[in-house]
Amino acid sequence: MFKKSALLLTLSIAMVGCSSVTIQPKKMPKIPFEPTYQESRSFYFWGLVGEQRVDVKAVCQGREVQQMQSQQTFADGLLGVLTLGIYAPHTVKVWCK
């Protein structure tokens, strides 16, 4: 019984791993400050359903866009595991200068 529980826990933790995609108009080192905009966006069926767009020009309101990132945080991954992938949110972040 213990081995099955440990295996299930290990698989659950592995499935909740974080991932991110970062887009920068100009190559730069890691940005040391908090994003200007951050919001969780809904996706379904392991991220296969749901199209989300972020208007970075509107978010930055005329300021220069430094970076945009789509990230599956630990909490996002945990929600995906708990719903068996039916609900799979991602967090969107935008940095403005």
C-alpha cells in the first residue's frame, strides 16, 4: 500500500512541474522587477482548448514592452492534476519599461 501511495505522489509531483515560454523583443538579461501585468488565463483539456490573447500595447499604454511570459505555475499545474487536465490554467505576465 505504501509503495502505491509513494508512486502516486511522485507521479503527481512530476505532473505538476512548472513550465514557461518567454518572449523578448530584444535579448536582455533576466528582468529584476515584478511584472507590470499578471493574470491567470483558462485553458481546457491539457491546454488544447482555449485561445487567449494579451494586447501588450494596451497593457503597457505606450511604454516599451520588455518581455511577455506564459507560465504554468505550481498552482496552475496542481489545478490541472486535480481536474485530470480538464481545466489547465496558465499565468500570463507582461513587463513594461
